[in-house]
Amino acid sequence: MSMLVGGVSLNGCIYNKDEEQIIIRGWLYPASEYDRIQVVYNNATLGDAQLRVQRTDVYKKYPNKDGMESGFYLKASLRDFNEKDDNVLLLVWKDKAIVEHKIIKVVVNTFDNKLINCVRTKKLCPDISLQTDRDTVWIDTDNEALRYKQENTLKDILKGNITYENIGAGWEIPKEADKLYVVSGSKWHEICEAFKNSGSHTVLKDYIPVWYYYFIQNNIVNVDIIINEMEEDISDYMNFLSGIKKLSAVYANCQNLKIAETMGTEINFAKEYYMLSIPPVFAVSNKWMQIIRKLFGFLDLLIYQHISWENKFNAVLSSDYMLSACKESCEKVCIPNMYFTGYFLQYCKNEYEYTYQNKDIGHYGDTNLNEIYADGSKEALKNVNLFIDNKLYENKYSKEECEKMVELSLNNLREREKCCDIIISDFIEKNYKKTYLFYTVDHPTNALYIEMVKRILKYIGFENVQVNMDNIYPHNGIEIPIYPSVFKNLGLQFEKSKYNFNLLLDEAECSIQDWMRVYVKWLFTERKV
């Protein structure tokens, strides 16, 4: 019997009438228990879903490779769809045998439906308040997925109780006048006309597509999804957002996503700003360069790290160039790249990135292991194993070396902070002994992210903030071990004896000794360049 967990959400299987296409998104865990998902409609195969799609939401519940790669996706042509036969069949295969099947309900695309937008109309009708204190927000919908989306996107905007009513043959206009009515669903125009003709309700006529709200989750606007889903100019959507709240973004390297999510969900900040989620600098493609510059023209607040003209990716990604696209009134706050080598005297950046099965697993090097294995011979590999098995690493560094590395790292960061509006080196210096602050030299723990976000919010005028990262996974899936001599000589007060080499690999959390064995396994014996 199959033990797979997961499936397709209410809005995960959508048929687009205009394009005659079906789109299916979902997840099944564990990913290693299947190798094919066949999609069938009316006894005809529509295609095989793309597997191993990364799902960070599933990864939070199942923090391993099978969790991260549990997603699947299919976009296929379907010309003969019949709304009376609105199910598709998912056949899940493993080693040429079906291990499970799932029947999935198809939702017909309603993205062209409309919604009365009380955000814009508030300016024209001051008696209609966005933060309504009326008893009920009434929503019509004849589509289950649309109802689900509305409930999750509008409940935080409209503070009344949300109720629903499906419009049938005997439907009558609600008699209560002291309510705010938000109208959507396929009969939106018919319903508005009925309200208008009744003479007892004011009908607001500033309509927008209901799916404009779909891209906003917990005050974070996922720009990546917008670009993939919207065909028209993104400027229309930015203008819509800026009519509700001010717009902000974080432009930085790998630290930008956590800063943006943590800051964007802080309750006081979220009352005034939306946070646009954009890719980290290293992931910015040629397409994204132009898009980001366009987005920056709408921003009221930009948090950024200094990216030099000589960065290894592209000169046009420099912060000086990208920030030139901002409007004059945009507030710009420069923050440092949080970096600390004090825990990791063995760290070196490998000359080139080792890859195995399309995974970057060798970016963070161990100079001791690399030096012993320098010529790649069998004798060198034997010496590496002796270094590990005999625990020759335990007393590798002296007290003087450890203290010197801490001082060097903090001085380097202080130098970088001279051009920044926010500093963090003082917090690191005061707390690195009692609190575990870094998983790698440039991957901070949540404790440091929280402090950074507090300082940013204070700088831009938010006092008494409530910053937490309870729903954000603590690290990026890679750790560097702290050598025992470093623990001892620096007097580190926190406990840390287990490390993750790389959560995208089939390797469990392990001791320093086993971490080194995994390093040797992947980088010296199984690496592919």
C-alpha cells in the first residue's frame, strides 16, 4: 500500500477556457517513492507531470530532500473539456507500476471575473471604510476555488464577518442596508445591476480583477508569480498596489528573502507598506534586470546591500545602477551583508563550485581537508581519512589564532559598515559567544535576522515592533562545523554538536567527524565538475 502524503489544493487544477489549457500544481511526499505522475482525462493521457519541483512550504514540514522536491506541475492542451465531466485522474507510478491514483476536481478559470474594489472607491465614497466595522462582508461566488481564495485574501483586509451566498434562480437582494457588499463570481455584472435597480443600495463602479489579490500573501507580494501569470504591463498592478499602501523591497544577496519576509509581516510595518518579494542578486536573470528597474520606480522604501560595479555577476546589477531607477521620493536604507568568520577558521571558498546532480555542494570549503587532498592521489585520500578518524582536527587552532580571526572578521565588517545606514557588528561582537549567530560565514541564524530587522524598522521610524520568525525555517540548509578548539578557545557558551552538510542531499544531521566524511564523499570521491 502506498504511503504517499499530499495532493492538489482547491485551486491546484485549473482549466483555462480561453487558452484551452489545463494547469495542475500539487505535491506528493516522499518524492523518492514515485518516478512518474501520469495525468488522464476521459481515458486519454494529457501528459506526464514535471517532477521534483521545489516546494519550500512542504520542506518546512518535512525538512529533507524528499520534502523540498515533492512538487509536481503540468500544463497541457485540452480542447474537448466538458464541464459536466470535471475530474482528471492522476496515476502515480514507481518502477513501471501504479502505486496510487487520485481523482482531482477541475476548476474552470474565472480570472476574468470582477470585484468591487473598496480600496479605490474609499476616496470617492468616504463613508465606505476599508477597515469596515459593519457586521457582514457579503460575497457571491459560484466557484469553490474562488471562494477559498477570497476568504484567505480578503479576511485580513475587510474586518467584518465574511459570509457567502450562491446566486440561484430564487435569489433576492439582501434587505439589510448597513452592510458592505463585495461582489464577485461569474454573475458579477448581473448582481451589480440588481443592486442598482433596487434603489436601496449604493453600487460602486470602480472594478478590478479579483485575482489582483491572489499575489498578496501575509502582506508579501510575490513578484515572481506575477511575472509568470500576468500578460499585461506590470505597471497596472503596481499602480493598483500603490493605491492601497506604500511599496517596499529588499535588494541584496542571499539574505534578502528572509529580511523581506520578516520585515514585511511585522504588524506595524504591514499597516503602511506592502513588501515586494524579488530574487536575490545572484538569481537575477537578464529578464529580471529590466523588471526590477521598473519595479523600483514605484517604491517608497528600498532596503539594499551595497553591490559593487565589480560584482561577479553583472555590472548592471550594482546597487548604484539599480537604485538610479528609484523615484526621488523613495527612502533608501543601506544595510551591511551579515558576515562572520570567527566561528570558522577552516573556511575557504573553493576555487570553483563543485556540483553533483545539479546541486551546489562545495561552495563552502574546508582548507584543512583540501590541503591534505591537494594532489588527489590515493595516498592523499588515505591521509584525509587519518585526519578525520584520529580526530586530528580537535586541537587544530590555538587561542591566539581564534581571537585573531574574530578581531579580523569584526574589523572587516566595521569597514564595510562605514557606507551603511545600519550597523550590526556591535551586536555580533556582544553576542557571538552566548548565542549561535551563523550557520556559515554568510548565513545568519534567525536571532541575527531578528535584530537586523528591528534595527531597520527603528531607523525608518517604527518603535516597539513585534518581530518574530516563528513561521520561517531557521536556516538555508547548509552548515559549517565549529571546530572543538574554536569552541574551547573562544569560550562559546551555546551547545552545538550536530550539523547539516546540505539538506538537499540524502545526508542526516551529523557530528563534526561525520560531516567531514560526507565532505570527502561528495567532493573528493563522487564529485562531477
